[in-house]
Amino acid sequence: MAAIYETFAPEREFTEKIKRWERLKEAQKKLVAAGLRLQHRDDIQAFLNSLENAIKRKITVVIVIPLHGRRTECKGVDEAITFLTSYNSQILEGPVLKYEIGLRYSNGDKINAEFENKEDAIQFTARYK
């Protein structure tokens, strides 16, 4: 019995397939279920692996980096090196330019995101509660 529903299949045909299914004995239904599990064994295993991974995966650390400063444009590599050499990293200059958020998971997965405003960074991070 093909229980495939197609949008163009007549309603009556689909209803008849449901009635045929309902007339099957429990043993016959179990045979159909076993056949479907066997036929889709690889898909079922992939789903179970994915489900197990999602359940076991836990956030181990959340990294928050607010990037401060003022933008400096250099005309070349030498000028950039001179700027970096003389840059005093102990003094915070300027507003927050962006927020970097990094999520690290127990299975090694990583999610990195950048936001220009604090509210978006908070909303993003809150989704992982």
C-alpha cells in the first residue's frame, strides 16, 4: 500500500488509503513499521546521532569582547607598524565600536558573532539561555 500523499491526489484516494491502513491488524502494522525502519535505517541513525549531539552539547564558555577605540587609517604597512608600536593599549580611547561574542561548546563547536550595538549583542546571547 503506497501511503504517499501528493497535493494533486484526489481526496477520496487519500481517504481510502487511510481506511485500508486502519483495517490492518496490529501484526501487519508492526510489519509495515519494521519495513519502514529497515528501509530508512541510515536516515534514522543520522537523526539519532544529530539528536544525541544536540542534547549532549553544552556551552562551556561565553566570550564577550567589547572593542573600544577610535579608527585609525594608515596609508601603508610601515605607517600601520609605527602606529601599532606606539599605541598605548592601557588607555581606552573612544566609544565601543563593536561587541564580539564567542560561544564555545563541549563538543568543540564554536559560534562567533559581531554586533555594533549592545542591545543586539544581548538579544543574541539571550537566545542561548
